[in-house]
Amino acid sequence: MSAPQMPVGMIEQVAGKGAARAARRRRGMDQGIRRPGWLTYLMLAVILVICAFPLYYAFLLASTNATYIAQNPIPSLIPQGQFLENVVRVLSADIKFWQAVINSVIVAVTTSISVVFFATLAGFSFAKLRFRGRNGLLAFVIGTMAVPTQLGIIPLFIVMAQLGWVGNLLSVIVPAMVTAFGVFWMTQYLSEALPYELIEAARVDGCSMIRTFWHVALPAARPAAAMLALFTFVASWTNFFWPFVVLGSSNPTLPVALQLLQGTYFKDMALIMAGVVLATIPLLVLFVVAGRHLVSGIMAGAVKG
Amino acid sequence: MPAQPDVAAPPSSASRPAFDWRSFRSRLDVKSAPYLYIAPFFLLFALVGLFPLLYTAFVSVHKWGLVTGNQGFIGLDNYQAVLDQPRFWQGMGNTFSIFLLSSVPQIILAIFIAAVLDANLRAKTFWRMGVLVPYVVAPVAVGLIFNQMFADQSGFVNAIFANIGLPAVGWHADAFASHVAIATMVNFRWTGYNALIVLAAMQAIPRDIIEAAVVDGASRLRTFFSITIPMLRPTLIFVIITSTIGGLQIFDEPRMFDQIGLGGNDRQWMTITMFMYEVGWGNQRNFGRAAAVAWILFVVIVVIALLNYWLTSRIASSGAATAKLHGASRLLGTTKGDRR
């Protein structure tokens, strides 16, 4: 080797990502290991098929009718032609499907915004402000993640009944407005991503605490906030037990509506599967658009929501 | 009080000798802001987390109906009544059976998938996203899909079995088979998710440690079991504890396993949370007894979580865990070694 080589990191800065990748490949330092063989890819392909098949199976059944399903336990891998017909039947079924869609959107959007806001606020405080009892309080927040709060639903239901919120979306939104997971997540992120110098600069310029938060911390938190919003959205969209208990059939969210669909039309699997597909499509779209952020979110935090 | 907005000037610029309102406000701001900002979480947790859990204990020692409300203190009668019901013990048994069938294979599979994903793959993100697809399917939807796949008559799985010459299984009729089916739903939704957590931990293992083992002549398998697995310990503890807390409260999947939602004719797949729901909101409408069930389950979860922690740390204690791993160590890391 003649001239001293430029570090890859520097190549990336000077000549861009593509050049850095090429350089890494040339030097055979893609983590110092060779590419895996076809067997690895075959295994991955099998895993992928297993992961995707149940959803495709639901779609296949949703494109048929009850007679077809009874006669063909193993459906043809090519969809039959009745999907739209079944979708129309779900939408006009006696289970308030439209209302469920709207309710799910309202709950998921408001809780996502609220969790991100309050969690970032608390995360900013825990990560960057000094106050008495900080470590103890943060430990407490983390500890609450291990508390099975689902077991408190009886008093929670009594409280909601007293407030007159049974059957009202507020009963689902308010308890989910800020989560321990969110606070912990934002604390972790901000303690690394937000330099003290920025905060001090804002303070010297005469910003109050809340303005410092709004103009310095919140923008710095954006990447983690987006991930937190995603996780909250998915969790809210798929949540069943509490909405099922407190909302009931009068004002359902989507999972509750699906359960009603099953209870009412249990002989009509094509209809039920059309409902399943409809309820899953929004999250699938979200997944295609932002799935990579979910992946890096899980891997960065390694926390289960 | 000056009608100024929140723009507090730096303390030095204020020069009035008497009471300095601006610097007082600024000091108050600095002192109170941290508490004010964390207050929403603590308020909400107190209201919808801690209070209900404690109040559950209160309800559980009273005669209390869904409609009738509190009808007076009756001591431990609710606990007695619950423990005397065979259904309660059946529910406990079902819950543990489903929990074991879902957690043990899931952890093993997750480690395996993580090991495969840890290879130097092309299109890494694509494969990682692939294993996460089931995560965006709601448990209720998973329940509906698998309910049909595992149908006793004309179900997908039994049809496949017939094609390869295996006898049909009564996935709903037989208790153990129904547990397997429900555990499959849980595994379907969470294995990929946990694999990504384990993968993150694997990638945090310093490469030179593994290379050193290889140089010393360890086989790949040996390296995996003697270096990688022990180094994953904090993460595995974390995954196991969270799956314990969630798994023992399982409700959605078994609730959707038939259209009635009570856990089968003989309650063969009724879990303890389903039992709690049935006692509180079903025929009995007895909140007192349902609360007793909740508290018993709470204690059980805490005990099992601690037991798991103890077991996992013993089993995988042969290797020294580095502090820089993700997962549990990271969880604890913030409480101990805090910056500044």
C-alpha cells in the first residue's frame, strides 16, 4: 500500500455516502466479514413468507364468499373477485364501521400528539434541567413501566362511570395522554442529542424556560419524537381491552368493531376478513412509509411499548 | 405586576434596588420549571395508574356490584369466593400454559432470527422491516385470522395436515391444542419485534471479543453459545420480563378465538384476564370479586417476573456482560450512572 489511506468517515464527508460505501467495499471492511451465502437468504425468505402470509390469507378470504371458504380450506393463491363487494358489505354492516374508523383516527392522533408533547416536556426536564430528586423521580418513572396497570381497570371504570365518560372517547384518550415509555424514551434521546451549550445560549439571550423548550428542545427532539409518535399511533390503533370495556358497542374503535363483526356475522368469514383487511390497511400504509423508522426505533431503544 | 410576556431578561440587566420582580420571576421560573414539566406524567400516573391499582385492593374487600355499587366491607370473602371457584384455577392453568408456549419458543426463535439478520446482508432494512410486518396487525385481527386458519373443520392448518397425511387436530375442541393455537398468534405478532431488540444487542457486542475467540480456535457454534448468548443477558432479561408482564395478562387473542369470547364450551382457553372480565362485566357483575382476581394476578405477575429475573441471571451468568449493551442495562443505566 503506497499512500496513507483516507479514513472512510472522511470520504463520506468529502465525497458523499455512495463513495464511502464503495470505499468500504473496496477495502473489504464491511464490518470485516464476507457476505453470507444463499442459504441465509433462503432462510430469511421463509421467515418473511411466514410473517406476511396470514395477512395475505386474510385478503384471499376477503375476496371470496362463505360458500367458497367452506369448500376450499386452502384458498387459491390468486385472489377471487369479490373483495370490493365484501368491503361495501362491511361498510354497510350494522356495526358502525365508519364511526369506528373516525374514532380510531381521533384517538390515535390525539394520543400521539399529546404523548409526544408531554413526554418531550418531561424528557427535557429530566435530561437537561437540574433539580432536587431528579434521579429518584426518573427511577420511579422507569419503575412504573413494569406495573401491570391493566389490572386497575375496575376502579378506572368506576371513575369513568362517575364522570359520565363510559362510551365517550375521552375515557380512552385521557388515560393515554402521557406514558412512562415516552418520558423515558425522550429523556434518553435528549440527554445525548441536545447540547447544554444550546440551552445556555438561549437562556443568555433571555429565553424563559418554556421558550427554551419550545425553540431549542422541541426542534432537537424531532427525530425521536417522530418515532415516539409512530409507536404511540400503532399501540393506540391496535389497543383492544380497555376500549372494549369502556366504550362497548355504542361508540367503538376499530378493534372493538371487528369484535362486533365477529359476534354478529360469525358465519360469514369473507365479510369478517374484509373487515380485518380494512382495519389493517392504514397501519400497513404507515408501515410502508415509515417502517424503517420503526425498525431503527426498536433497535435504538430496545424497549417494548 | 408588569404585563410582560414570558421574556425574562438576564438577571444582570435588572438594576432596580428594591424588590426585583424580573429576577424573582426568572428565579422562580428556573426553580419551578423542572417540576412543572414532569408534573403531567406524575399526575396522570397517579390518577389512572397508581390510584386504580390501590383502589382495586379497596374494592376487593367490599361487596361491590357493577350496577349496585359499594354494599359494605366483607373482608376477604371475595378472595375466598374466587379461590373456591374451579374456573379460577382453570384460568390460571390456561394462562400459564399459553404463556409458556408463547414465551419460550418465542425467545429461542427471536435469538435465531436475530443471528440470521446479524449477517452482513444486502438490503438489510428490507429484511428487518419484513420481520416487523406482524407488529402492525392488531391482536384482534390476528385472533380473527388465526381463528379461521385453525378452524376445526375446513380450516387451513388441518387441510395442510390432511395433505401431508397427519390426522386433523381439534384446535378449538382440545384444550392443549387451543393453547398452542393461541400461543402461535402471540408468537406471530411479537417474535420479529423481539428479534430486532436482540439484534440490536448482538451488534453492540464488540467484534474484537468474537474475533479473539475465533483466533483461539473456537468454532462458530461455540462462539455463539459461549460469547454471544452470555453477552445478550441484560437484553434477554429485559425481553423476558416484559413478555411476562404482558403475557400473563393476555386477553385479546383468546377473546377472539371464537365468536362467543368466553374461552370455549368448557372454558378450555379462558385466561385469567378473561375470567376477571366475565366476573366483573359478565353474568356475575361482581366488581368486588373481579378486583380480587386482579390483585391475585398482580401478585402472581410480580412473583413470576422476579423469579424470571433470578433464573435468567443465573442461567446466563457465565460471561461478563458489558455495560454498553442495550435493553435492560440501558434501562438501569440511567438511574445509576447519571451524567453530571
